[in-house]
Amino acid sequence: MTDTRRAAEAVWRIEGSRIVATLAKMTGDVGLAEDLAQEAFVDALAQWPESGVPRNAGAWLTAVAKRKAIDGWRRRERLDERYRAIARDLSETTEDDWQAIDDDMLRLVFTACHPVLSREAQVALTLRIVAGLSTEEIARMLFVPVATVQQRIVRAKKTLSAARVPFEAPDPNEWATRMGAVLGVVYLIFTEGYAATSGDRWLRIELANEALRLGRILANLLPSEPEVHGLVALMEFQASRFSARTAHDGTPILLDEQDRSRWDRAQIARGQASLALADAVGRGRGSYGLQAAIAECHATAPTFEATDWERIVLLYEALGRLAPSPVVELNRAVAVSMATGPANALRIVDELAAEGALRGSHLLPSVRGELLARLGRTEEARSELLTAAALAANERESALLRAKAAAL
């Protein structure tokens, strides 16, 4: 990969969703906005090797995409007031004064989570246009085939266009119908930043920070919604460990080996304050509140060994009843292994394997390999870890799993 392509992809990772949001506001069509942004990115790959990467690459991509929109309207002989207004706006835009409007990102999330779309389509479309994830990355996150994700995204764009869904945040009385999907995709965006599903970086901090920013905005808009505060608390706790999660060369550092003095104590305090706000509403903890409580146990433990694993097991049991999933059950197994030993945890993992849960994911064989290693079943452990390494699409995580297998 050339340096120019790396630079272009880095710009797209950081600026892509904001560019789409700006274009969606301009055109009123989310699907068209993403298509225009992608076309501008293709132009960048063709031109930047010769001309060099612009000083403000985001402004360059936005300006090119706007011109493409105008050209499209001209070809269709739609020289109406919208075209003239946008043309004037374009003529006044410079690389120096370009900047994304924060509210546009929130509008983009709400638009992609419109009730005319199925929940699956909402999630896939938002991860594509807001998080800028590839269909392959989304498929791995959702444990579905790539073709399924592609179909969901294409159909979602067509549905929004056919329903003439406006690019705007809904009225407050409509928020409840979209809030579950909005919170879900915000956390999925954060999750991709916390542990990237693919590529050569384990962390995508800019993506996680954007999700946290959106969560904080939602918490200000909806102060009486406990799950919004629970989600913000969860992200604050998880983000507090970022500086300790990788070595200088980008190698992952797992929880039991992290230097806890590098954790952001101010961010942990913000997480505790958000969790307290969620509890103050008085409706009981939802799934995000329970996950935040688990994260708080880790964030406040003085050492890995001193973590309150029994409490974490109880919290995972409650979470499993409230929001059952194979990933929750796998995480519960990890907590059980620390609270009562690997043999009990292995039974949970083997039940998941027998059910065919998480097939094709590296998560289950990686946990199973760790448990087998602790039980002294070295050859089986090595085999499981190598299987997990082969399934992991993230280069850093795959290398870590291979190193564990080699150490056995």
C-alpha cells in the first residue's frame, strides 16, 4: 500500500462520517450523500499520488463531492433554487474555513435509525455511513454474512429515499421509537474503536471518541433516560484504559498486564457520575447500566487479582436474563473462570460450542484456549489459540493469539 493511499484511508476513517453528514444536510438524501462521498474518495486515490495530499483533505473531499452533486442535478436539468443556493455555498467554501457541524452527526444517526427501517437495517446503515465501517467489518461485528450486510444497506438507502425521510433529528416525542437503535449503534461504533475488528490497529480511538461525544450529547438531550446515562458511563469506563491498552509499537496489552497508573482517573470519575445519574432516575439498571457496573468493577479494582469477580458473575447473570446473547454468556464464562476456576467456565464455553454459537468468530476458541491452558491441556489449548488466530481479522489480535500459542 502506498503512502498516499494510507493517508487517504486515514482521512476517510477520521473525516468520512462528517463528510457524509455535511452532504446529507446539503442534498437531503443520506444514500446519495454516501455515494457522493465515496466517489470523491475514489477521485482522491486517483489524483493525490500526483498532486499530493491537500492541506485540508476533508475540505477537498467535501468540495469535490458537492461539485459531483451539482453536476448530477445539472445533467437532470434540475437548476432550481436548491442548486443555485448550493452553488453559491460552494463558491464561498475554502479549505481553510471548512468544518463539520457536530449536530449533523447526530441528525445522521437519527435519520439512519428511522422507524421505516428494520432494526437490522438501521444498525447496518448507521455503522456504514456514520462509523465508516466496511461491509466486511460490519458482518464480523454482527456475525452475519457479508452479502446479508450489503443487501441490508442497499435496501435501507432505497427505503429512506422512497419514504422521503428528511435529514433531521426527530421531534422529542418521536425519540423513544428510535432510542433503542440509536444507543445500540452508538455503542457498536464505540466497540469498533475499542477493539477494531480488522486492520493493523487494535484501537481506533478517534472512532471511540466520536461515539462517546454522541453519547454525551444524547445524555444532555435526554436527562431522564437511564440507559443513555448507563451507556455514557460504560463508554467512559472503557475509554479510561485506552492509554494502557497498547504498547508504544501498537501491540495489545491485556487487562491483567496493564499499568493501572496510566488509567484516566478523571474519566473513571465521570463514568461513576454518569452511572449515578442512571441510578437516580429510579427505574433499575438496564443492559447498558449493568455493563457499566461490570466496567466499574474493573476500573476501581486496585489490581487484576483484587477484582470483585463474584460480583461481576452476578452482574453478567442479570445481564444474560435481560439481554441474552452468546457474547454475554462467553464473557460470563471468563468471569466464572476467575471466580471459581477454569473447569466451571469450560463447561459454559463447551455448551456454547455445542449450540454452534459464535461460529466463524475467533472469540470462542480464544477463550477456550485460555481455559484449556490453565487446566494444563496444553496441546488442545495451542490448537484452539491457533484456530482463533486464523479467524481473527485484526492483525494485532491475531499476532497476540499466535504468540500465546507459541508460548505454550
